[in-house]
Amino acid sequence: MAWQALTPPGEDFSKWYNEVVYRADLADQSPVRGSIIVKPYGYELWENIKAGLDRRFKATGHQNAYFPLFIPESFLKREAEHVEGFSPELAVVTIGGGKVLEEPYIVRPTSETIIMDAFHNWIQSYRDLPLLLNQWANVVRWEMRTRPFLRTLEFLWQEGHTAHATFEEAEAETLQMLDVYADFAVNDGAIPVIKGRKSDQERFAGALHTYTIEAMMGDKRALQSGTSHNLGQNFAKAFDIQYLDRNNERQYCWTTSWGLSWRILGGVVMTHGDDKGLRLPPKLAPYQVVIVPIFKNDDEQGVVIETATRISRELASSGIRVHLDKREDLSPGFKYNYWELRGVPVRVEVGPKDIEKGSVVAARRDIPGRDGKQFLSQENLAAQLSALLDEIQTNMLRQATEFRDANLHDVKNYDELKQVVQQGGFARGWWAGSPDDEAHIKGETSATHRCFPFDQPDGTGACLFTGKPADKIAIFAKAY
RNA sequence: CGGGGUGUGGCGCAGCCUGGUAGCGCGCAGCGAUCGGGACGCUGAGGUCCACGGUUCGAGUCCGUGCACCCCGACCA
């Protein structure tokens, strides 16, 4: 009994999160402050996230490209708001090859500027539009305080950058990509998200509009899980991206950018995890099924391993990501806990009794204890498990949605907002406040304006803070 | 950048107050036993005690300086 139980999430969510990330082999601490090593299991999870997104990007007409890690310092300065927003957190290279550089290079915190510089060269005609690119890359932001995956000095993400002929097209693109993010989060990540628009206070440095998907974590705090920006003509003007329209007139482009990082991986952990560790949605899980063989002696071991291997091959050939845990000297109970910590959606147990009966035991991670266990026939097992995985995916989304809805409260006034924030959860109410009002609320409650949800009620109401007439509702919550 | 904490085998820690050149648990290796919810036994490998300077016959321990990392806040994907 020397193993150490996880800190229960209800006791100290932050501590629980750190323990899960490290103990479930997602990541390791690195010698570099605020930077993590992503271990194979965590990286495979990220690869599945990438695959789900990349497929959607391609389906909406985008192509991948790759731009340099280093950006000339002067590029950042071309868009005033942009440089102001990012300069506090830049890493700057001043020496290369032992020589002081004439112009320092910025290690990209985001790539708008260097990509817009290329767009300047690439776009001449309306026939060149729209230009729809995406880049998978690492970026660096020198953050004060870091947390694995949620905020690291260096992180992996994708950043889409597009240029369009009109505001309407750029706006449509911005909203389309937000839909893509939401579709991915909901259907692959089983994370219910609220789509909305950021307040001016919270929008991206240099953007006209920033749209966001906001998710509720297991501690009822909000996680901004992906953002999509309509950059208007701000960057097009700063980088002189002009095209000749059908009437042979020069026009500035309208550009967008949209990004989603490995933070979403932290979101998966914090949305679904429980006191036994990770719970991974089947669509993202590196292993969807793990097979634990059970035997008492060499005779049993022979036949059990043989059967388990056969089943494993059958499942793999049906496209199920399966792993057979053949490790010896480890008891089944140990393996159950081991794989539960790592969030594998389904555990299949194969023992002598199962072989007698032609069955297996299937235990689902989303339903704890005996309730989640059932016997399945070895006949047609792949189809049965595929159906079970679908059911788990659906159930996890349902559980997360119920939790989110149960902690999303409508508030009429500031007192109610404070109460909601204090007990944990999202506070939703009419809002007509100023940036100063937002700052005031943040100062007093540490809750921030998360978004104006797209889903708006009819009519108008009194602002929860100022009492002034408001035509929009907003959501406030403590956020990561 | 403000506040707090910690640096001792791979990990978690004790030892420091009351100086006498290292110990526990886990993990790891070998053998055996066990295996339907984290069982076990025996044997073994593994440490310039964060760095530098000082006090001392002698420093993990006392003093000074520095560095690093973690946690809590303000800033952010």
C-alpha cells in the first residue's frame, strides 16, 4: 500500500491537475522554467487533437504552410496595438553566431506580422483571394506564471491566417473557424463550449473582433479554448496588403487569424478528469481499449495471452486503437489503476473464465465501479466495442454539459454575480458596462468578462452592474 | 514584479535547532512467490547533500553571497 492516491480534485483542483498531468505520463518538468517536456502518451493525445483539427481545416479549404521562427523586430512594431499587446512577453535574440545582430530577432509569439509580410508579396489581384493558410508551430510568450499545457513559455498550436476581398468575407471566415473549433471541441473533445464575442477589453491586440469558445472546467472556472479574430484592415494597412479589384482599383485586404493551442489538452484533462485520473474521450484517446490478461499459472498464461493477442489483432484491424498490457509481475488490479489514471475509455479483461465462456469483461472509464462493467461475447467484439466507444463519447459530452449547465446561472445584479462567482460557476446577465466597469468587477471578484454569447435572448434588460438599459447578455467567470 | 516555499540517490522526504563526511519510503535490477481491483519475500545497484566564499581540527548541518525551481497574486492562448 505504498502508492500515493491522487489529491482529490474537490480538495485542491490545481494540485490534482498537476499530479494528473505528470503521473498520467502526459508531460514532465523540464530544466527550462515554465517549459514542459511532452511525453509520448501526451504527445499522441496532441497528435489526435491535431488530426481532428487539421482534417477540418482542409475540409474548409485551408492549406498548411510554415513560416520562420524568428521575426525581425521591426515587423512587430508596424501594428501599434499589436506590439503594445505583445512586447511585455517577447523573447528576443540579439546574438547569432557569436555576433551582435544588426536587427534583433523576435522569437514569434504569434505570426501575424511575418505572414502578413509574405501576403504583401503574394497578393496582387482579387484573383489571389481568398488566401487561406494555416501553420502548425511552436510559439514563445514569456509568461510570468506558468502551468503545464495551460500556460507555458513555449507552446504548440496552430494559427490560421487568411486574407479576403471584403469585410463580409473576412467576418464569415472568422465565424466559420470558430464553428470549426466548437465542432471539434464538442464532437471530438466532448467539451461543451459557449461561442461568443470578446469584449473590447479582452480582444486580441490588433483585432477588430475576437470570437471565442469558452468551456467550463471541473472547478467551474472558464477556459478560453480557442479564438478567432477578424483583424479588419489593420494588418493589411500596416503591411500594405493591397489588391486590384475587378474595376482595376486598389483595395486593402481584410484579414483574419485564429488559433488553438495545446491548452485544449489541459481542457480535456480538466473537463473530464476525476479522482482516479484522466478520462479521455474515445475520439482523442491514444488507446481506446486496453486489454488486461488475467491468469494464475503458466498454463493459464499461455492460453490467455493467446486469446488476448488474437482479440487485440481483431480490434486493431477494425481500426480500434488497442493496447495489450502483457507486462508480467504486475497484478491485474495494479493495471486497472494504471490505465484508469491514463484515462483509457474501455478496459477489456480476458481471463480463464472468459475463455471458457467465450466472453470478455468490458469496463468503461466513464462509469465507475461495477455499473460500468459488462460481459461481452468474443463474437463480433470489435463492433460491440465500437458501439460502446461511441456511447462513451456521447455520455462524456452529456456529463460535461449537465455539469456546465448546472453551474451556469443567470444573474440580475452585482450581488448575484458575486455570489455565483464565489460559489463557482458562470454568471450570465445583461451587460452594458464600460471597460472600467469590467476592471472593477475583476478587481473585486477576480471574475472576467468571458464573452457576449452568440445565443442571446430577445429584448433588452437592465445591466447587472450599472442598471443601464442593455441589449446583450454577457458571461462572467473566473478564468484560467 | 510583489508574497511564500524548496534545493540531500530517478521520485517523495528525514537529518540541520544541539557540527563528527548520509538515512527512510517508493521506484529500479536479479531471483522466488503472487495474479478477476494497487499483496509479498530475499538480494542488490544508485548520492561531489544547488553553487561559491567564510567560521572550524572537522560543515548536509553554522554565517554570507549568488543561482535555480515550485506555489500564491497582478498580465496572458
